[in-house]
Amino acid sequence: MINKIQRFNGCNMAPMHILYGLTLILIGFSIIPVNCTWWFISQLPLHAVGAGVLCDNIPGLVGKQRRLCRMHPDVMVSLGEGAKMGVRECQHQFRHHRWNCSTLDRDSSVFGKVMLKVGSREAAFVYALSSAGVVHAITRACSKGELMKCGCDPRKDGESRDKKGWFKWGGCSDNAVKRFMKLECKCHGVSGACTIRTCWLAMQEFRRVGEYLKLKYNGATQVMMNQEGSSLIVANRNHKRPTRKDLVYLEHSPDYCINNLQIGSLGTAGRHCNKTSMGTDGCDIMCCGRGHDTKTVLKIEKCECKFHWCCHVNCKECSRWVDVHTCKGPNPIAPVNFRQRRRYI
Ligand SMILES: *[C@@H]1O[C@H](CO)[C@@H](O)[C@H](O)[C@H]1NC(C)=O
Ligand SMILES: *[C@@H]1O[C@H](CO)[C@@H](O)[C@H](O)[C@H]1NC(C)=O
């Protein structure tokens, strides 16, 4: 199932043979226990060690994947960068949620122990985003000519016309994250007149991918095994069948209210919350009804910035008092019964 999620996200959109190899590496990640790989790879000191040493030490790769890893050390560098990008984007998308995609340093499991629920909706999101990050990073490295076996794609040449006239365009095989491509152009004429124009298909920011997948996360469908155990079916008959572009999950998520590493929850004690927000970052939801503490802290910010020719910026420092709200921990004597609140994550 996870496999499906990964393929949805990019591997099958990438025609380059190098990405075929990568796909094999990625797909393998889904069949091994989740206790490794993405987080591990995002932390690799890729520039510091040789490919052989590196590839032998990534947990969970099978023989073929290890061989691919050794054959394409340059790709592995992008792979690490892509995985990091996925982690950063995940934390951004979930910064206002109880589950915030946090990673525990020096813990080789994916996203700390937070991903222990292998078939959860969050796991689906992380797999999708990590694979997208990797495809994005490799595609970009490819367009920039940083990879050895990855030239420009002759099919990516074309002639088009818009209101400014005809132009030719070309590009490398960066159609992997192709939904998020846009045509970018640059004019080279005298004082910006578009007498000569170069256009290329460029990838949009990775943020767009994160936003797209966050929507998919919100609309993810729960599935289960059919009676024969041969395929996955929608758990609730009244729900729509997922398409190839949707995320699916097997298990309900915990509510992430209380610290319980066994179920992959760090809890929300000590998390910042917003007293006026009605969303998932509001103190009621974030703190799971346990209440919050408020501190007034002096916040120092840059202000009144002036640009000086050329080229530096001088700012003043302004300070103001702001209230900071943080969630209380669970009451050690009478544990609150908020475990059932699983909707807001
Ligand atoms: C995420 O939440 C955990 C506790 O739930 C907290 O320790 C960590 O600092 C948070 N991370 C971010 C980036 O906010
Ligand atoms: C708190 O939430 C309100 C309403 O959503 C928003 O306008 C405000 O900027 C938020 N404050 C902080 C500190 O994020």
C-alpha cells in the first residue's frame, strides 16, 4: 500500500532511466520496517564518506538497491538533500498541528519514533512528501547538470506562441514533479525588449508540492484488506474509491495528545498554542483540553530597516512584550480522558 503511495508521488512520473533506478531504491523502503531509511538518509553525511561505505550502512536496503546506491553516488547526494527537503516541508505543513512531524536527533527511526504507526495517515503523507522531495532534488540536480547520467530530454523541445510571439523552448527531463511545472521566460533584448527570449520549463517551489499533498492528506481514504487478503478495499462503503492520485491509510492515528512513544506520539505538553485561533493551533485543540500556561516575554525584532547604496541594510532593534501560551502537561493524578479526540491532528 505504501508502495502505491510512493509511486503516486512521482516515481512513475519520471521517465529518466536514472529515476528508474531510483524508483527501485525507493520502492524497497516501503517493504522494510519503517524504523529507518528516510530520516536516516536525510541525516547522512553524504559528502564525507565513500559511496561503498555509505551504501553498506543504510539500513534496510536489499542487494539490488545497494548496488544501485553504489553505482550512482552522485544521485545519493541529491537523494539525501531531497529527503531533508521533505522533512523540512513536512514540519512546515504541520507546524500548527498536534502531530508536527518532529524528528528526534540521533534516533535512526523515521521522524523519531513518531512514525511507528506504519499504516497511518501521517505515514502516508511522509512517504509521499519524502519521495516527492527526492524526485524534486534529483530533477533539479539533473537540470543543473550535476548528475553524470542525465542529459536533456529531446522530447522536451518545442515551439510555442503567446501574445509576445513565437518562441522555442527546451529543457531537461525535469517533468518528474510535472504537475508543478511552469514555463519561465527571460528576455534578452535591448533594455528588456523581448526581441530574443529564452524559455524553459521550470519546477515550481517545493512548497506547492507540500500544499498539494497536505490537501491529499486531509482527503485521505481509509482502506483495509479484503477477506481473501488479496487487495485493499475502502473501509467505509459510503466513501469514494480513491484514485491513483489519492493517499490511503490502514490504521487510525492516535490523537497525539499524550506522550506515548509506543504508539508514536510525543504529546503536546509544552507546545505553543494560539489563544485566539479556532484552528488546530488554538489552545483548546492543541492542548487537548488540559489548559495552557501563559508567559509574557520580551520579543526583540528588527525594525525600521533602511537600504543603503550599495549594498547593505541597517535595521533598528525594537522590542515589545508578547504573551506566549504553552500547553500544560497531563495531570499526573487524574489523567484526562481526551484520548478519543482523534480528529484534530
Ligand atoms: C514538535 O512537538 C514536539 C512535542 O510535541 C516538540 O518537542 C518540538 O519542539 C516540536 N517541533 C517543532 C518544530 O515545533
Ligand atoms: C493567532 O490566530 C489568529 C486567528 O487565527 C491570527 O490572526 C494570529 O495571527 C495568530 N497569532 C499568532 C501569534 O500566530
